Amino acid sequence: MRILSVASLGFLACSAVPAAFSDDPPVAGARGIGDPYYPDLGNGGYDTLHYELVLAVDPVANHLDAVATIDAMAEVSLASFHLDLAGLEVEAILVDGAPAAFQRDGHELMIEPERALAGGSRFQVVVRYSGSPQTVPVPGIPVDGVGWMHFEDRVFTLSQPSGSMTWYPVNNHPRDKATYEFRVTVPETYVVAANGILVSNEEREDGRRTFHFRASDPMASYLATMNVAPFEVREMEGPGGLPLTFYAPIDAREGALDDFDRTPELLEVLTEWFGPYPFESCGGVIMNESFGAALETQTIPVYGGREAGIGTQVHELAHQWFGNSVSVDSWRDLWLSESFASYAGWLWREREDGSEELDARLRRQYEFLCRRGDQAPADPGAERLFGLGVYLRGPMALHALRLRIGDEPFFEVLRTFAARYRNATATTADFTSLAEEISGADLGELFEGWLYGSEIPDLPEAELSCAESDEGNG
Ligand code: TRP
Ligand code: ZN
């Protein structure tokens, strides 16, 4: 579902106006959605609304038997269209109930329905597929591969940015959010942890169990997750009665679930900073072994076995506002997600340790950036997408904004950004113009320098300048 921001809704009061009339000659849907970093990710010509993933998982053999049903809307008349699917065996495809021809080329799955799809009409695709899912490599990411990760006798899925296509056919780009349903069947003794709300958990005649999850908030594909392990489950309540569900494998380190003791408090603090929590539920999953990373999967971040400390939780939970509810429109805007989540970590340290500690940290990191911070946060390039620019210089850019416009307007900018683009996508320009709108200040130079410049700008409010620290060192 391509949700228009509230700002643009006024112009389209009568909702989705098809871009073409149904009697236009049908065209071939594009093999990419138009992302400058990943030209083959996502697809053109349609908009997905809902995914229903019926998955039978054998976590020991690493085998998946699946049927994906996708509801979508054709934006133009389509003779053919693409989905993204990496590996696996496609057994059959139906479009609106009729068998459809298909071809595969790398992760591109090209589907040719029996009859062309009329522009502006809804259609349904059913893909039956199976096999042994494998991760896909992504250059510039701190993990070996993303997507379906099999560890001995369990499965975790961490898919940013492109891994969802390793386990289901998908319009694989955050610009096309959709709602999800998961019906996952696993051997007895296993538990499934997926996004959203657990609707039912039923034992089948053969002893296996089927877990049905419904994720009703629009979600970017890289945030979908489904994890299969002998989990211990703990339920808690967050602010306003928000249901929280936490999972850790029964053989995880002693007391792993206690890592989440402070989650309700963290959510409360994040709500003070950023406004209402955007989704129907929250929680967390701990993996069985140290993985060295965590991912902000929607409503249920997945943490490496030793990576669920408070700092990491603050980061992944802050992503629920920034990254998940307000998503990037293109991957080059990733700082809108990672820099904001990282800055939440700064705010947390400030809250816990005081503003002097924050100031000391600012000075340390500013000096560090003077030596190695040439990477700009906005549009960092695909190879440096998850690099220093986005994780360190970006949060410092936000701090520079805060020092310039003052605390109250700064937090109003964050809260308004979260509210205005809730369940939608945003661009860097959306954020910078909002900051100017709220502060009434001309921030062109500040943003140009911090977000795009090759040099680290001065921070006059903190009396910091790389030119000076150069002299000091030399
Ligand atoms: N977004 C993650 C973070 O919170 C980093 C990340 C990107 C990641 N891709 C991943 C983690 C894949 C695990 C797996 O900073
Ligand atoms: Zn992050």
C-alpha cells in the first residue's frame, strides 16, 4: 500500500486515482521500483495491499513449503509484472484464480497472467513454492547475508535491506508497505515469533502446531520477520496497555528474558520524546547465539544472543517511530532511520547520565569525526549505507539542529515528523523543510553542511571546530 502522507491527502480526497484507464494498452511492469541504490529491488506497475504467508517450516532440515497470497492494485494496465524471489522452487502461480505463466531471472520472478490486468483494478496472486531458503549477500552490511538464517535447528529472519525475497515473493522495497498475515506450521516443541498479534496457536492432528499472526499496521518488507525456535515466552504490558511479547530460546543464556525488564519504561520514555507508539503491539526476540547485531523488525525487534542490552533496545525501539512507521522512500535516505534511532541512544545516555556526560560524548565523537568523518549521512552510497556517516555523523547532525533551534522546537520537529508521516514514507527534504517550518529558521546551510558536505561543519554552540582541533593536534 503506498500511503500518501497526510500532507498530500488533501489533493486526493477521492483516494487512489488510477494512473491509467483500464482500456490503455497493457504494458510490462518494471523489474525495479526505481531505487537509485538497488535498481532491481521492488517492482513497478502495482501496489501491494496484503500478504498472507502460509509457511510449513522444518527447522532441522531447513525446508520451507509455502503458499503466498498477495492482494494488490494495478496502477496501470499490466500484461505482465514482477515479484522478487531469491532461490527456492516455484511450483505454480495463479492470478485471480487462473494459472499464470512465469519466468525467473536471478531474483526477478516475471509473471504473465492469462488476461491482462486492468489499470486501477485489484488482483490477487497466489504463489506456491518450496525449498531450502538461503540468505542473500549485501555489500556494505555488517553481516554475512540477510534474510532467512538457519542455525542448526532453528530459523531467524533478519532481512534489511533485501532479504525478504529469500523467504517469500515480494515487492521488495519500503516504498510499498502492506499488511501481513502469517500462518506458520512447525514441529511440536517449536514456537513461532512473528510481527503483530498472535491470533491463534493450534495443534494439528499430526502433532505439529500452526501459529497465526496478524500484522495490521502497514509494514515495509524488510521489517517482516518470522522466527522458529523452542522459545520461552513472556508477556508484559506497555504504556496504555500495549501488549508486549518477548521470546528467548529455552537454551539461551540464563535469564535472557530479563533483558526486557525495562522495556515498558523505555517505551514510556520514547513516547515522551517522539509521541504515541505507532503500532498495535511490541516485544522482542533473542536469538540463540551471539550474532553481533540486532534488527528493528516491526513490533518485534530481533536481537543477537548478547545484543539485547538497554542501549541496543533503545535504538531498535526508536526505529519503530523512525524507520518503521516513518519509512525511507529510497535507501539513500536511510539516515532518517539509523541516525534518528542512534540519536535516541544519545538522548537515553543524557537522561541516564546527565547533560555533562552527553557533552563529553559530543566532544569525543566530534574529534573522532574530524579525523574520519568525511562520510556524509544523506545519500552515502550503497557501499557505505550502514556506515559511519549514517550511524555517527547523522546523529551529530541532529544534535547540531537541536543546539541551533533549541530543545522545545527540536522535539516538536521530531514529534511532528513522526505524526505527519506515520505509516508512510518520507524523504530528507520532507524532514529539512519541516524543521524550517517549525523553527522558522533558515537551516539550509546547516543541513547542507551536516548532511551532504565533505567536511565536518563547525559546531559554534559547543565551540567545536575541526580546523581548531587540527591545529591542536599539529
Ligand atoms: N538496522 C540494523 C540496526 O539497527 C542494522 C542492520 C542492517 C542489520 N541490516 C541488518 C542487522 C541485517 C541484522 C541483520 O542498526
Ligand atoms: Zn538501526
